[in-house]
Amino acid sequence: MLHRALCLLLFAFPLAAQQPVASPARPAPPVAHGFQISGTVIHALNGEPMAGVEVVVAPTGKRDDFHTMVTDANGRFLFRDVAPGKYILAAKHRGFPQQLFEGHGPFSTAIVVGAGKNSEDLAFRLKPEGSISGRITDEQDDPVRAASVMLFVRNVESGEHTINLQLRALTDDQGGYHFGHLPAGSYYVAVSARPWYAVNDHAVSMGRSSASASAGENPELDVAYPTTYYRQTIEPEQANPIRLNWGDRLTADIMLHAVPALHLRLTNQNPGSQNPNSQNPNSQNPISQNQDSAAGFEEAMLKQTLLGGTEVFVETQTVSIAPNTIEISGVPPGHYDLSVVTANEKNGVGTSSSRHQTVNVSSSGDVDPSRGSELAAISGTVIFESQQGPLPDASLQFHSHESGQYFDAPVSANGGFDLPEVHPGRYDIVLLNSGDLALKSISAVGAKVAGETVEIAGPGRVHLALIASKGNGRLEGVVLRGDKPLGGAMVVLVPRDPANNWSLFRRDQSDSDGTFELSTVMPGAYTLLAIENGWELEWANPAVLESYLPQGQPVQMEAGSRLKINIKSVPLHGTADNPSPTK
């Protein structure tokens, strides 16, 4: 059962401090139904019963009607007089993150109550949270204060293995940082900082003298810290994964090494243009309109691509050093995206353009800003079929195949949207916050469309025309292992041409009686799969799916279809000797 809200509402109450009791916090329903939900909360690592755990139960369709109790000395919980239906079961305890019963990300196994259903003597295995802590120091083992520490996690939430930025923290006065309340998983730690004593003056690298430049008097102050990953590498590909098991308390210390800061000089190729009075929010010395400023330049920025395609702005200084010339100083060696915005004037009308180029900065020197290219600009409209009135929170999410990044574009009341700067590549498009509406068709001018995927070849304007309709197909059934229902299986509805139809996938987790439900399914041809223990599987990777699809069941969904299908479970492929294929 999919629970997108992760039951946050169910935990809007303080952790109980009283002695364990075996009665609901709310009165039982006045009508006696004769059914119960009962079981034992067990420590997932040592198998011991856990007393004092808050357990919550609520109907899947009415989560605000929840009941709460605390496990007794033997870890037991009991909810009496429960009406037939499906229920969310959740628990939490100090040192244990809030968890759904047999939860896997946004999915869990709902407890089915009724005649012939087994809702008693459940074993709720509660997993302890983990943490990653460490200390950031310099070469002298002195603490680096206010360093930005980033925690990345590797997961398969999007259907293929990706690495995403999850948390940020600043180091304290001792250089320490801490990431707590972490589930098991593979993590990476990176740190970005600037030496507190650094003075990056343009006079140092460009061979000019400056009596007042402290960096010029002492070049050792003209330094920078490259972004550094655990363990001790500045290359994202060489970052060391940290495997965190449930309950682990791991340490990841990182030492930063100051290196000579580099300086990039940009000369305007159009000195006759006008420079509006604008500022670069990412520069300590923004370019402004004065006699010394470089005419035509509005701003110049460096972005660095970190693990998983995450882009961050680099803290540098941008100053005007001569007519039509600016300098970016304080740059650590590395690979960057250089963005230069130039103002232009034609017939008294001012415009600006942005050009991007990839630069591998290994030494100071000149960069030709005209070598960059403009990015693509996407705009378009969404037509909502059979929808009365606007959808105020609707938005489009563009998922990049190349970088794994997500870009959101709000949809206006009249259906318009705009994404001003997008790198060329392939993008999946998903409609969000739209109720039961989903994208029905995509057409494009200036780009190619394959299924639900848009391919942008280069710079220029792309116009998309999207049609959204009610994805009102519904597929339900029972997962079977042999002739018995199986709970906890991953159910995947795979569209034809999975490489280009990511938004058409549907997933669920089978409930305690093996039932599953897939809703808002768009018309089309699919293959239905039920995979045991498949939650780490790349469920949208065509290469991985290739060995599973022949064991699935073909499904043809029409508009408004209501299908019931029982599906045999498939064991997870791969062992230590025969691993599953990976991307």
C-alpha cells in the first residue's frame, strides 16, 4: 500500500513518558465488531520485545481517525473492536525513527481486518536510527568553522540508482558536524569551505602590483579549499561510500588542504554595449555600473557539479580590473560551468543573454566568454481535459536522464509554464499536484518526443503542448506465492517502451492479505510484475527489467478500465554468484 504522506499526521503527538499501558489513547468505537489488530514490537537487530513503544493504527482512507497505544512490558499491543477494512500500522520510540509496518520508503504493508483475515500476532520489527558524525580540520589539525557539510544518499526511488543531496549542516566551533535520525543506506559526505585567512586579490595572479593588497604582500594568503569528499578526494567519482546499517554510529572525518587560488580573466567581446546597474548575488564584489566596470557584463558565475549531478554555486570574488575586463578570483582547481550574462542594446532597447561553457580550471589565465553557448528555454501550455477551474498547485517536474536532477516549473492558472534555462538532454515529464489528472500526450516544437520523454538537442526555444486527462484506470488484485497470498511484495506496472515512459510506471506494496491497488493508470499496454524483496531493484531500468518481464502478465488498460488480476510472485534474481544486472 502506498502512503505518500508517510503518516506524518499520525505522529503529531509527543512521545509518551508515562508507564506502558495496554489501552487506546482514544475511546474504542461504540459498536463491537469482534476483530482485533495485535502483535509484538521487536527490536529488529536483537529480536528482543520492546516496551514503551507508541503504536498507531488508522484506516487507510481516513488517517485522521487514528488510535494510539503504548506497548506493555512484553512489547505487546492490542487494538480491540476494529471494523473490517484496511489499516495503516505505524510505530516510533526514542532512538527509533517513525516507521510503517514493513515500510519501504513511501510504501508499506497495510493490515487487512475482517472475516478470514489474519490481523493478530503480528511481528513489528522496529529498526534503530543511525548517524554519521565527524570533524572537519585543516592541515594543522585546527577546526574549520562554518564549513558546509553535505550528505548524499544513494537510492532507487526514481527507478534507477541515483545519488541525491539529502542534508546540509554547518560545522561548529570545533569543526564538528552531525547527521542523525538516518535509516540504513549508502551515504557520501562532502565539504565546502573557504580558509578564514584567505585574501584573493587580482594583483597576485595577473602580475600587477598593489601596495594595499595583503594577498600581494603574502601570496600564501591567496588560497582556496577544493570541495573535498570522504575519504580525502576532490573527485566525485572517487568519493568513498559510507555503508550505514540500522543503528550504526559512524564517524567520517575530513581534512581540507588549502591550494593556491586561481584567477580567471574575462574580456568583453562587445565593449560598445551598455551595462545595466545589476549585481551578482554570488559574488563578494558584484559588478556595478561605473567608469571602471566592464561594459556589457551583467554577471559571471561559476557552478560546480557534485555527486549525482547536484549543482552548487562556488563562492568567489568577481571584480572589474580594467575597462571591458573582469576577473573571477579565489577559484579552487576543478571542473565548472561558467555562466556569463551580457547586456546588449539595439535601437535603444536593452536585452541580456546568458552563455554557458564548461571550464577545467587548473591554472590562472584568460577565458573567452564568447565560446560559451546559450541553453535551451522551455515554455508551453497544459490543457486539462474535463477540469473545472484552475489547479492552483499544479506543476511540471522535468527529470534529466543525464544528470538525474529534477527541475520544477509551476503551472499558471491559464495552464502556462516556463523553464528559462535547461541543458540539452533527455527529460521525463511528470504532472504533480493535479489530483487524478496525468499527462495524456506531449507534442513539441524545437525538440523530439518519444512517449513521455522529451529530447532537447541544443540551445534555442522549445515549446511544449501538453494534454492532461483523468488517469482513471484502476488495476487491483492479489499477489500469490504458490496458492497463498503474499504480503510485502513490490508490485510494478511496467509500460511498453519503459525507457521513454517513466511517468507511466505505477508501483504498490501488497498488503497483509496479498492485495494491491494501482490507480490513475493511463490507457496503454503494460506488463504487471510482483517481485519478492525487490525494494533495492532498479525497477525502471530496462536492462534490469529485461529478465523479469517474460515472467510478468500482459495488461491492456483502456480509459476507465477496472481490472482485477491475480499475479504470481517472482523471486528476486541474483545471488552473490549471480548478481542482478545493474546500470
